[in-house]
Amino acid sequence: GLRGVSDNHGPRLHDMRHLFATRTLVRWYQSGQDPERRLPILSAYLGHAHVADTQWYLSATPELMRESMRRLERYWENRS
């Protein structure tokens, strides 16, 4: 289960929020959606008043970096 306040082992509820936010962003990339435009939706879902508050929950996972690089590569290919 989730760890308590005084416990140093196991996941925290905060960790689950990070995981949810990052996986949501990855799914948006994979489905061809624009994460930048959809980020306010994620912010509202997490109860944040500002998108900047949500950005703290986004972890630079290898999967997220791979998806964002694919998007950037397609962008640059289409510009030439």
C-alpha cells in the first residue's frame, strides 16, 4: 500500500499524481493530440489553478522524452 508519513518505503500518494500526469501526457503524444493545448485540462483535473503548478508533476521519463522527440522530428521534417 501507500506509505505513511513516517515511513520511508513504498510509494506516496504524491508519486501517483506524478505518474498519472506523466502517463496522460504520453498518451496524448501517442494519440496525436497537442499536449500543450490539453495541459489546462490536466491542470483542472488535478485541481490546479495554474498550468505552471501542473508542470511540477510532469517527470522527464524516457517514454515521454521519446514521444516528444518524435513529435519534434516530424515537425522539423514537415518544415523542409
